[in-house]
Amino acid sequence: MIFYKSVYSEKNLDDGKWILVERLWPRGIKKEKIDLWMKEIAPSNELRKWYSHDVAKWEEFKLKYKEELKNNPEVKCLLNAIKRERITIVYATKDFDHSGAKVLIDYIESIL
């Protein structure tokens, strides 16, 4: 099972290791709050800028990001971390349902 929450949420002891899956560091978050920053697993800068959180592009964004994930070595690292220990994937977006983090979590769950 994959656990996830907003980076702006309270960190609890039962969350395990917090892994940030955003390309950009979230505003107002201290580095000490995050255990691991996997910025290379986030959508590429080109894809992120193209999407620009435009929900009209959501379906195409999901397809393009999943293609990026197929060739991303960070996916294997994240899978290994999930298998070894309890982790919580954290994200900074306000619209989780239309975010790269949502696509990533769905992708990882399809592999597990």
C-alpha cells in the first residue's frame, strides 16, 4: 500500500520516511521536514510547463507522464524504498486529482 499526503500536512511518526516527488521545492517548507527529495521522478520541466495545471490537458498529460516514467530509473528506486520500509509520498499541489503525484502513485500501484 502506498501512503501519500500533502507536504503541508503534519508529519506523523507512523508516516515513515517522507519522499517529496515534486520537481520544484515547495514554498515555505523546511528541508528538515523531508527525508528524501526525488525531483527527477517528477514530470520533466518541459512536460510540467506544457501542462501548467490546465485540466483540459489532463488526459494527454497522464499519457505523456506515464511514458516518461517507463524510462525513468528513479521509479525502480521508489519501488525498492516502498518494499523496504514504510514511506509516505508527499506532494505540494492543491489539486491532487490532477497532479503528477496522482499519476505517479497510480503508476506505481499498477506495478506493485
